[in-house]
Amino acid sequence: MAQYTAGALTNPAANAILADTGSQGQLGSGRIWVSSTVACAVVLEKRNAADSANDYSHIFPIAANAPFILSYPNMEVAIDGRIRLRLNAAATGQVQASILTD
């Protein structure tokens, strides 16, 4: 199992990258974990091979002090594409997210 995370960020700015798989081909199944001391919104982004645009994105509201866990089945990305988690707006507090792949 691989884990991708930027670690616990304190007072992260808008658009902070919380986790990024780097260039991948097939991620397989896995989980996304997000925890925060403040309410925030995290965007799951499936990026193109050039890392210049999203092929897909979805925003998840995160409640304060309530861990968010999402399991996903096989996830295909473009050759050299990536998956990342981005903070939608600045937060005053701590936020951490991880992408775990099987």
C-alpha cells in the first residue's frame, strides 16, 4: 500500500495541495482520508498527463473534528496522469489528507 500526503498543514492557503499521487497509470482501489480541526472543503482532482487541467473533479465538505474516509474501486488515470486533493479555500486550523492505494 502506498500513501501520498503533504502531512498536517497549519493555516493552509487556498488551493493548497494536501495530497498528490504524482504521475501514475492505474491506481487500483484505495481510500481517501481527510481530517481537519475546522470545517473546510476538499476537492478531489483527476489530472491530465500534462498536469495542466482536471479530467474530473468533485468537492467534498469536511466537518471540523470529524474524519472523512472514502473508499474507491479501481481508478484509471491517463498515462502519466495523477490524482490529488486540493483545499478549496484557506483554512485557519490544521488540515491533513491522504490518498492510500492498494
